[in-house]
Amino acid sequence: MAHEIFDKAVDAGQRLRDECDAAGSVLDDPRAAVSPEAALARLTEGNARYVAGASRGADHAAGRVERARGQAPFAALVSCADSRVAPELAFDEPPGALFVCRLAGNLVNADVLASLEYAVTFLGASLIVVLGHSGCGAVDAAIRVAETAEVLPGNLDQMAVSILPAVTRAQRAGHGDAGALLDAVIAENARLSAQRITSRSATLAEAVETGRLAVRAAVYEIASGEVRFID
């Protein structure tokens, strides 16, 4: 199964390989431009390698001198802070390739938006991915709050409240059991966070409108390592 996923992703990305080669490595040349489509293909192929156990195993010590001169990530991610979710590993990318914002529930607030605007405007990132993940504790907590009116301690309650719109949408769609509801809210929460990126940032909305940027939502399956794009 893993090898089938790997082969499918490689075939899908082959059409864009020439474009990636022509653009060059964003790590080697900060001026190089990678299209949103090429950036997505690169992430998809990297994840397929990871799922298949064929990660390149790059020497992370290599390139330290070059990275000290500056950064030029080709993609930005909004990921959960869960310790089991490591975007650079999941997409088989070295340091400097991804601009990652991590916080519980992969929520998008003003600070995250500012970070993403910086990544796109000043660093040249052409793709933003909001990455939810299976078994998300933040989402599970939000479901409990919605169903039982539980009040979580400290700032955790506000985090759960921020996820409630996704809970409401998933509940309206109807799901047979708790596991299915959790999966549905995880996906819906990633979608809503992706939508907030362009609805709350004129800078990023303009970049999407002009074709310089794409915004996608995805879910990382912890058990398999597979990233599933859902929009």
C-alpha cells in the first residue's frame, strides 16, 4: 500500500519536475521562484517517500553556513503543536525548506497571520498548508466542551472555544460515532483555519488572487504518516 502511494505521488508530480528544476532550489538561491503547483508537488512527493520508508535522510548539518545567510522557504505550514507531528519529517524536507507555525489545534490568530504574511511577502513562500492531524487532543477537548459545557482550566478554554465552529459544522453534517465525529471536526477545523487565512489577511488574499500563492488544508495520519489534502 505504501509503495502504491509513493508511485502515485511520483507520477502526479512528474509533470511539474521540470518546473522545479528550472526554478532551482530555494535554499541555494533565495531569488528562485517555485509556483504553488510545484510546491504542492514537492510536498506530496516528500510525504510519499516518508510513508514508504524511503526518506532521503539528508545530512542536517550540511548547509549551516548557507542557512546562516538567510532563509527562503518554498512553503509555509500551520501545524498543531502535538509532539508527534513534525512537518519537516512528514514531508522529507531539510531545515530551511519549510516555514512552520505550530500551536495547539492548528488555529490561525493574528500572530500566525503576521508570520504567514512575512513568509509570503518577504521570504517567497508560494504555498500555505494548514495541517491538522488524527487524534488531535485540542479538537477532542472542543467536542467535550460542546457536548457537556465543560469549562477547561486557564487558557485552554479559549482554545477550545476557537474550535467550536468546526464542531458545530461537523455535528450538523451528522456522524454515527465519536470516532467519526472527531475525524470530521479535525478536517473541518483545518478547512476553517485555511479559510481564515484569506478572509482575515488582505495581503494573503491578494497573493492568492494574483496566482502567487495557494492555501490548502490537509490532515496528517499519525499511524501511517500519510498527509491527506482535503480541499
